Amino acid sequence: MCTLEKHGNIFLLTLTGNDEHRLNPKLIDSIRSALSQARSEATRGSALVTKAEHKFFSNGFDLAWAQAAGSASGFRDRLHHMVDYFKPLIADLLCLPMPTVAAVSGHASAAGFLLALSHDYVLMRKDRGVLYMSELDIGLTLPDYVSALMRSKIGSPTARRDVLLRATKLRAEDAMKMEIVDSAHDSAEATIDAAVRMGEQLAGKKWDGEVYAEIRKALYPEVCGLLGLIDKVIISSKL
């Protein structure tokens, strides 16, 4: 599950527990509920920092939950359900009216990688943990919104090839070179501290959150279109 705490202008969303933070409907609901709360309590100058306890940021979809269906067809149905259920969570992050920072202090695989990538900034621990798209290794194709998110967030075609067509496990410093993460840090604590500092710096700009969200959506039109996010025209009260 997850918790949401507010420290000044920072909303701190934490994936709790010492497990792998596998994304199943229950955890997805918990994260979406936290994001909804952050949205409802947001003021000019809010920011979100997402972190996780233990050695995983998130190890992707909960395949054990899918396998618990007890049959091949049941597994496929549950897997497709998770893919569809995860989509609105990505949409929630891309239209959240505040800057967002992911503190990746452990492994972020498959849907866990996508969860991190859906934030505006990704900071990563360099002494432990990898970013890894496992679909090629386990034999799963990509939904259209996932491919679009990858194209939107990873600018280099070579980097996208290595992530998706080589299933490369990326350490923080390699991910920095590929411009997938923004900075690399010596420990989990240092990663989280840096993410909070970045959040505070961004919050200090006191931007209009709705304007921020609309500019973000305009920056990633392909994936936002597939997610069903509709553009709005907003004129700031400062004008």
C-alpha cells in the first residue's frame, strides 16, 4: 500500500512495506487515491515526491496475483485487467497540477519503471537498483500507451532500443548518460533527500498547478491522447 504525507508544500507519497511493491489493483487504487487527495489539497506551489520503502521501488505488475486465477485464460484476463487498470494511474500523474519527482531508491522494473518515468523528474540511487523493461525477456508485448510513454520520455532512439529491444538493466549512472534519469546518488537516503530538495525548489516557484499540468500535457501529446487526456486553455490570474 502507500501513504501520503504533507510537509509544507511537498506531498510525500510512499510505497510502504518490505515487499516488491508489485502493482495489482489494490496498490493501484491506493496510489490513485493518494494522488486524488494531493490534487484536492494542492495549492499554488505544491509538488509531489514519490518514494518507496525497502530495496524495490516497484518490481512491476503482480504476476503472482494474475497466476492465482488458476488457469491460463484466467492469468491472461487478470494480466489484461492490470494493463488496463494501470493506464489511468499514468494519466493521473501526467495531469497532476504540480511538479512531480520520483526517488528511485531500488529496482524499478516494467510497470515500476513506467511509474517512475511518468514523473517529471527521476532521481536514482547508484549503489543499488536497476531500471529494467522485462517484457522481451518474459514474452509480453507493449500496450500502445506504454510505447507512447517510452517515446515521449526517452528521447534517444538508441536508448529506447537498448531499453526495449535488448532488455538492458540500467544502473543509475548509465541511465543518466542516456538522459533517462536526472541525477544519481550514493544511497537511498541521499536519493530521497535530493528529491525532496528538488521538490522544494520547484514548489518555491509558486507556479499555477493547472497551467503546469496543461503545459506538461502539451509536451507529450501522443501519450496524453492515448490516455484520453483533453487539453484545456487556462489564462493565469497574474495576467
